Amino acid sequence: MSVQENVRLDEQFIATWSSHDADRAVALLSDDAVWEDVVSPERMRNKAAIRQYIQSWFTAFPDMTAAVKNRVVTDDQVACEVEFTGTNTGPLQMGAGTPSIPATGKRVTGRGTYFLRIRNGKIAEAHSYPDVLGLMMQLGLVPPPKG
């Protein structure tokens, strides 16, 4: 794939987060896609698990909008710094097998990075690194650092 095609794929992927379209996000994945998230205890190894993970963010932040802040693209990879805003009005599940956190009603600006490996025009592998500590502080679940 060309760099331009991979940029378009990533733009489509980010758009699914702002439109809360988990089905469209999963459609951008290869059939054998895997996803690793720093918070999830295990790799997600199928589209159903990945869809559940993505949908959990939409459930927690139903008004979420996402924006790319920085992006580096090659012919088979995308590295992205992303920012989202949203109000936590639903339970938050950070990963499969992790306990659900009740809604706080607080508006947040979340940040993170992700890395995608592209194969045949689809996302074959994703690694995500949300700023969980920053998010937990904004939600009032962890005290801010003193000083």
C-alpha cells in the first residue's frame, strides 16, 4: 500500500471513533487482525473481541470525538498520537477481563498513541497506549500528583 492509501485508511479508522461506528471500524480490519492494548491483560485475537473493546469506549463516552494530533506513516505502518473528548456517562471497561468503572458524568480530554500494521489495505495489527493515569485523574478516580 502507498503512504497516501494508509493515511486514508487511518483517517477512515479515526472517523469511526467520532461517529461511534464499531461495525465500520471492524470492517477496516483484516480477518486475522489482532489488537493489544496496554490495559488489557490479553491480546484481542478476533474481530468480535476487538469490536467489544471499541464499543466499550463508545458506551463509556457516547459523545466522544477523536482527532489525530500527530501521524507518521510508511508503506505498511501508521503511528498516531490521538486526542479524544467526551463525557463519561456510561460504564468504562478498559479491557477484556478488567472490572467496569461506573460513570462519573465528567467531561474529559483523553490522549494516547496507537500503532497499526497494514496488510493488503486492512489493519492487521493494532497496539494502543491510552493515557490511563491522565484519564483516571480527570474522572476523579485517582488524585492528581502533589506539588
